[in-house]
Amino acid sequence: MKIKLTDQRRARVPYTHCPLCEGAQLVDLRTDDCTSHPLYRPELGSTIQWRGCEGCGHIFTSGYFDEAAFKNLLSRSNPAQLAGPETDAQRPVASRIVSRVSHVRGVLGGLWLDVGVGNGALLAAAEEFGYEAVGLEVRAAAAEALREYGYDVRQEELGSLNATELFDVISLADVLEHVPFPAELLTEAWKRMDVGGLLFVSMPNVDTFTWKALDRDGTNPYWAELEHYHNFSREHLYWLLRNNGFEPCEYAVSERYRACMEVIAVRMPELADAA
């Protein structure tokens, strides 16, 4: 079914400014077909239009899904996003993440909040290591699947979480590229952590050799990733973290997905100090 451009635009709210630096000088970069994405539906639009900010250089989509389109997207899940065989398969990788975070903290245990738990591999590993782990997940099917295994997973967003205690660790594993305005999510994370708490983030990195090789071969899957709004570089991620109260303290190559990076950052005392 051929979708008219007007129909594609109807599903998305256009960015009028850069979602990182709020610059107004935006340029069109490329348009990619997303009809092969497993979650594609015609009403979501058949292409993804990518733009760049002339001010800071950040790369992002022309717009983000409106409420109706986002609910449509969340109504389906990939098998890898649900608790099951993939959770167990990712256990070694997830355990190494928890081990690294714990090494940086210098202590095992505490309160760990995993935002966007997906199949629950990281949440389960944190609990296995002795953390009191809580998960947030907006996909109902994913949240319910993990609750059936006895994990504390709430179907809500970080901004609506009603928690009286501050978390020692918050993980945003492959999450920031999914949210329209990443700074807002980081601010919510900062509010829910004590000074010195650790933030774990991961996402694709456009500056890697792998990314460039995939681009050269015309096989880069991230340009057609229907659920992503951003493509970060390490430089842009560090800038974003520092301007929202976090200081990066460790960088690593991700074992989870190709061309991805992992960063551990410390929660600073004041948001203003990080700007």
C-alpha cells in the first residue's frame, strides 16, 4: 500500500528546533524506507526522514510519533523484547554490565532502576548480583511477561514514577534514542538519584568504524529503525550528559548490538554545575 507524504507526516509531530541544543538551523540529510521493520504499519508512514542540526551536528528524525501513533507502535512487540529465551541468552552480557557498574561504585547492592526493561536481562542480572531492582516498561506485554517471573516491573514512564527513595543506579540501556527529548528524561533520572549515583546508558554510535562500514555497504539497519528518533555520537552524548547533571566516567564498546557504545556517568550535585 502506497502512503502519501501527508499521511506519513500526520503520524509525527515535526521538530521545529534541534532536540539537543534547540538550534533552529536544520538540514535534510536522507530519507529511508522502513516498510521492512517488523513493527511497521502503513499508518506509521513508510519512510523515515533524517535531519541534522547545523549548530551542534546532532542527527535526528524530522519528527516524533504523536500519541495515537506511539500507542499503535507499543501495541506490538518483537520476540526479543519479551522475557524468554533471549533473556537467558543475554545473561552473560548483562552480568558484565552490572559487574562494571558495581566496580565503578566500589560496592555491590543498593537500589537499581532499569528504565525500558525489554526482555529483562539487565534487570534480572542486577537482582542476581544483590541489588533491589525495579523496572519500568511502557509496553504492556513486556511488563506483564516479567511480572509473571516475579520481577517488580511497573508499566509507566520515569516522569510518573512515585518513589520516595533515591536510586543508587539508573540504567537507560538503548533508551535515549527512543525518546523525543532526551534531556527531559535525563533530568527525571537526575531527580531520582543521590549525589554520586551512577547512570548507565547505551546506544548506537555514529562515529564507530562499524557504523561507517555499514553505511558504505548500504546495510546500516539504524537508518530504518522505526523506534529511534536520534543517532548519537560519543561527543554529542557526553555533551548531553554534562548539560543535564552527569559526568561520564567510563566508556565501553557494547556487546549488546553492533556499532553501539556504553557509558557510565556520575550524578553531579547540581544541574547548573554540569551546564
